[in-house]
Amino acid sequence: MKHLYILLLYLPSGFGRLTQRVTHYKYTHVALSLDDRYEHFYAFSRLRAKTPPISGYIEEKRIYYTLGENIPIYTKIFKVPVSEQGYARAKRWLAKVRRDPEIMYNLIQMLLLPWLGGRPVYKAYNCGEFIAKVLEQAGIPLDMPYYKYMPRDFNRLLKRYAIYEGTLGNQSRDGMEDDFFQETGRWEYFCKTAYIVRELLYRQLTGHASKHFAPEKVRFVWEPGN
């Protein structure tokens, strides 16, 4: 028997506070840890601290959740039992997502999901969709389509596996030198955000990526074969 650790988290930012108001739920993010040290997380989230629209698959550290501030991390943790085979499938899914250059963040879905209820978009995920897919790969039955999941829905789905609600310490400065905390120029911010919106609209209409899709335009760093 193996375990996946699913964490609901609150991100203390303007975007996080807006999400709270829209969803009427205190936690604004959901991530995965593969162990109970809770130091390394897998998620779909902002790729830099000050550019929330420019998001994607990211392997996070605790310091990311407070945007570099030494304040507690508010969380609720679920310890989800899965089979050896399910655990292996979940890890293969993580590796596939990490390597696939077409996968991107579903920004439009994230903004409209509370009102429109969600719809699948070709190789595009937000944090809830990503974690729902991980659980699905691990053999955990979902109670609705993966693309409808928001952070609050995991509290319902996984409530019997809850093991902790409170705060995580954030004294370590590990990660402060990462690209996550680099500044982004206004023109780059604007161009990437516009490209992301255009690409997502194209995928919603056609069901596939645009012919000349450029992964480096939806991320800050893309390393093929990673």
C-alpha cells in the first residue's frame, strides 16, 4: 500500500483573495506531495510569484506558498491510500505531464469554472483538474468529471482521508533563488498572457493545439526532454 498526500492551501495574494471571494472557500490551491515531509509539491500554479496568469506545471517548495514571506502556510492535508500499481500510474502521469511540450495552464477555465461549471480543454489543466487526473490515474473514483474540480471539491471527495488541518512552518529559505522569484518585464508579461488566452480559445474551438504552438511562450523556461 502506498499513499498520496493531497494538500489544500491558501495563497496570500491578491489573486488568492479574489479566488476566495468568487468560490466562497478559504483554500485557493490544491497540490500533491509524495511523502509526509511536505517539502516538495506537484501542481499547476503560477510560474513566478508576481505573474499569476502565466502558470503551468510546477514543482513547488513551501516558500512559494507565501510568496517569499516568513508566515505560516494554511493547509488541510489528506492521506490517500492507493495500490502499488495505482501509485506507479500516478507517477507515470506526473512524468508525462512534465515532458509534454503541449501541456499548459487552463487560465480561462480557472476564471470561469465557478460560473460555467467547466469543460475539458485539450492538454490544459488548472490545479483542480490536475489533481483530479492524478487521483484518477491512481485508481481513486471521482464523483464528477475531472474538469469540474475546484479545491473545495476535494474536501468532499477525500474527507475520510483527512489527517490534519492547520499550518505548516515556513522558516526555510530554500527556493528563494529559484526562477519563481525572478522579476518579469511588463512587455513579456503582456505578451505571454495574450498568447495564453489566444491559444486556449483556439483549443476550445478546435480540440487541439495550434499548428505552430510554442511552449516557450506559455512558460518562462522550457527544457525539451525534461
